[in-house]
Amino acid sequence: MSGIHQLILGYVVTGGFYKSQLTKGFFSGGTTGSPVATADRTTYSTETTAAVSGANLSEARFTIAAAGNAEKAFFSGGYDGALVATADRTTYSTETTAAVSGANLSEARYGSAAAGNSDKAFFSGGNTGSFVATADRTTYSTETTAAVSGANLSEERDGSAAAGNAEKAFFSGGYNGSLTLTTADRTTYSTETTAAVSGANLSEPRNVPAGAGNAEKAFFSGGYDGAPVATADRTTYSTETTAAVSGANLSGARGWPASAGNAEKAFFSGGYDGAPVTAADRTTYATETTAAVSGANLSQARFALVAA
């Protein structure tokens, strides 16, 4: 892998359930070359982004995972010069963030991916100094986290992206220490089990893409395989298949973006194209097209951030 992957150690992005109620997403943490705690709010209706200092993470860190429901999101794990298990809760109504020690990951790690429904999220894979397949379940109502071995990924890896609907999520792509992967694993929320689904594999091997979707489908966009890419793949939940959709490609090739959205669209923001960027791209689900939206650009250029 490249020196830049070795520098930032991997990356995760958030996926989610059918977020018809959501009006905004928070793009938090990351690195500008140094870890940051910055939280930017992207408002979907106006397609604008602003820094919200009250929502900043409790500590500066990057290669975090995040997932949430209609009320709150958890930003968990990462790297701040050392591995952390820290879980921060961002409350959407108050736009504030606080550490919640009971929700900490079961082990300190970076490079996990996360997705969930309205009740719980799974934070899966990552790196503790070794690649892991570990899946932790965070329950929103109790704000607690526990390891669920039956939901572990099919192989140890970091740098996957995750997205899903109310029933299941796909954890796709990543890096296992030797190879950049196309692997797609399906986690079923009701049974808390995970299985590889080869038909949903990405169209090309990619590490550190971003993933976001609605009730029917998800897009896994950007990433890195020796160089940044703009590729967008659509995973259709009903058929559990994935196909490249060139019209949804990012406006520029970049790795380590973050993504969040609602039922109609998602924003893929930040990343690294040889330098940290502020760029925000909007993917519209109905038309399966992507366009740059400069008004939604991040408040600072950064990568290896995460969004929910």
C-alpha cells in the first residue's frame, strides 16, 4: 500500500437506514495533516455546510466510524496518535456532542465501518495493530455497546464502507494487509449475523470509499487502489447485486471521503486527491447522478473524517 495509507492507517464511513426524517448530517473529525475534532453540519434542503463548534468531537481523531438514527449518531473508535475506543454521541436537535463511555467500542481500533437502523448499529472490522473482523453492536436506547461475534465480518479488514436500510447493511471493500478488496458482507439486523455475498462485491477493488443509501439502494463511491478513484457502485438491496454507475461517479477522484444523506440524496464530502479537499458532491438517488455542490463544501480541507 501507499505511504499515505500507512500514514492514516485506514478509514471508515457511515451508512444508514431509511432516513426520511433527517434534515442534516454531521461531517466530523478527520485529519488536515493533524487530527481534528471539527464538526460541520450539512443541511440537505439548502445544500449548505457550516461549522458547528458545539458538535465537535470530544477529542481530535480520524479513521472513525459513525452511524445514527433520526435523533442521534455515535462517532466511535479511531486514532488520535494512539488507538481509541471512544464513542461520542451527537444529538441532532441540540447540535451538541458528548462522550458516552458506556457506548465505547469493545476494543480500541481504527478503520472500522458502521451502519444501522432506527434501533442499533454495527461497528465492524478495523485494525487494532492487526486487522480484525470484530463486530460491535451499539444500542441507541441504552447507549451501550457489546461485541457480537456472530456479526463479525467474513474476513479481517479495515477501510471498508457501509450502508444499509432498515433490515440489513453491506460492508464493502477495504484492505486486508495484502490486497485491496471488492468483498461485500451483508449484516442482517434481526439475526445479528453476517455473511459474504459475492454478487454484491464492488466492481473493482477499493479501499477507503464512502457509502450512503436509502431504503432501496446504496452508492459506494470514491476510494483508493494505488491511486484515488471516482468510481460509484450501486448496491441494490432487494437483489443483493452491485453494478458500476458511471453517471454517479464523484466529480473528482479521491479517497477517504465521508458520506451522509436522507431518502433522496447523499453528500460525499472531503477526502484526499493528493492533498486534503473540501469538495462536496451530491448524489441524487432517483437519477443516479452526481454533481459538485460548492455551497456544501466543508469548512476546512480534511480527509479520513466520517459522517452521520
